[in-house]
Amino acid sequence: MKTHSSSLSVSVFLATLSLSGAFFPLAPSASADFRADCAAAKPSDDERKQIRDARLEAEQESIPLEADLKAARLSEKTLLSTAGASFDDAQSASARTADAFAKFSAVKTKLRNTILYTILAPEKREAAEKCRELSSRRHGRLGRRDAHRGARGGDSG
């Protein structure tokens, strides 16, 4: 089960890296396109502050939603392992899990859209999205700082 989804989401990858001291510390093997797109997307100091504030707000909003999602998954798992459960019970539990996941995912999507369409200058938007996409491909669904954890964000050993 994936447990780090809120802090490791791809949608906040750009925001996470933009808040570090060096905007995009790249390995020597990084492509020239990746470097160019990421350099073009570098936020100003004001944009960094706005990104930091947006991330904090999204994290605060996602805490109860993540708890609801975990509770729904646990409830569904428990129900599915119960011999007396009916089809309707299973459908209801699955619907609650899907609803909780949709609400949790909406916060991450809103954060990404806020960063791209409200905070970053329009001329940086395309470069930021390309940088985020290339980063996702290079590191799976993880950011650079968590790439050592393995493909799903859990412990590697």
C-alpha cells in the first residue's frame, strides 16, 4: 500500500524543488532539454513564497482527506476479508474508497493548477510543465530526493 502519496506526489514536484537552495541540482547525465526547461521555469522570489504558501495550504487540506482515504481502504479491506459480506456491501465500501481517493487527488490537482496558472508567470508555464514531466520520467513518480526509496516510495530493503 502506498503511504507517502501526499508528500511525494508528482504534482508538487516542481514546488518541492523550487523551494530548495539550488533550484534544480542536476546530475551530469541530465539532458540539455531538461536543463533548459527547468532553468526557464525557475520561479522568482515572490513566486517561491507563493508556492510555499500554496503547498502548506494544500498539505493542511489533505491531512483529513488522507486520513479518510486510509480509513476507507482499511474498512474495504476488512469487509472484503469477511465471509458474510454481500456484493452490495462490497460495492458500497469500494464507492467510499473511490470517493475518498477522488477528494484527496483533487487537492493535489488543485495545487498543480494553482502553481501553473495562478502563481507562475505565463511564459514559465510551458517550461515548468515540461520540466515536471521530464522529472517524472527520469525518477518514476518520485522526486530526486526520494528516488533512492524505490519505485513506489516505500522502503527499498
